Amino acid sequence: MHSCDARAEGCPIVARKELLTVPELVDRPQGLLTIQEVAKLLRVPISWVYDRLRRNAPSRLPGFKLGKYWRFKQAEVLAWLDARHV
């Protein structure tokens, strides 16, 4: 039986989505990222990501919709970040 509290930080028995860390996101091969994962990767609030997806945003994040869900190619997000980090 598992002895730690599953809500405690560092507990291995937590939903995989909650365990994603920045290095894991960067090392993910050509995968698609969700809005939550992009926010975590960029270390910004989710609302900030949504703001950068608006048509009139000054520096729009590269993303696309799959139905009603936004998805992002990791390489494109990192290239977007590099272009703004001058």
C-alpha cells in the first residue's frame, strides 16, 4: 500500500499531468502541448497564454485548434520564445 498523501508535493502517486516539469516538456519529442503545458513551460498564467492567442495580440503564440482545443508544437513555441528573447 502507498504511504504518502497523494496531494503532497513529491509524492509519486499523482496524475501524470500534474507531474510534468519544465525539463520533461522540453525533452518531449515533437509532441503537442496543451494550453496548460505551454503556460507551465513559459512559467506564465494560463490567462497570459490565452491573451497571446487573440487575433490582435502583438506577438501571437503559434498554436492551432483541434476542434475546440488549442494545441501547440513544442518546437514552434520554443522558436517563438527565442525570437522574442533578444
